[in-house]
Amino acid sequence: QVQLVESGGGLVQPGGSLRLSCAASGGSFRLYDMGWYRQAPGKQRDLVATITRSGNTNYADSVKGRFTISRDNAKNTVYLQMNSLKPEDTAIYFCNAGLYGNLYWGQGTQVTVSS
């Protein structure tokens, strides 16, 4: 079973950037499909971006061109580079790992975009 720990969240002004990291342990990281999701207060958890074990990526329309997901299998880490941040990007961001139908979640990291 894999354990996931997110970091890198914080308060940033509109137009700013943040890089989130998700460190995995306890499993064969390179075999997992990884993803980032977010949940704003009072709303459901939504997909932000995913990256498969082979490196194929997918993005929500709302973040295309602004966010980039990547992975470093040597460091067992997946990243989310977030640029041109908007107030509507404010949410708790969760890391997700999937393998053979099993899904694992991190505890989340808060991102707040505000002036």
C-alpha cells in the first residue's frame, strides 16, 4: 500500500505561481497512475490533472495552459506546477495514486489565491 504526502501549498496573490509536491512511499511508484484533485469549500472533489505510469497527461479544461503535472520516478514524487493562479483555484489539493482499481489519497494541502 502506498502512502502519499503533499506539500507546497500556501497563500499566493492572483497571477502568482506555486509548485505542489506529492511524495510516495510504501509501493512501486513507477507502476502507479498519479493525479491531482482539488476540493473547494462546499463543493465536490474535482480532477485537476493526471499522469499515467507511461507519462501521458490529462488536464481539466479550467487549468489547461496554466498547470503542468510531472513525475520523477527516481524520487517517488509527482509535481503540480501552477502558474497564473486565480482566486477560483483556491481549494485543498489532494494527491491520488491508482493501481489495478485501488485508489490511495494523501491528506491534502491548502492553496489560497487572494490579494
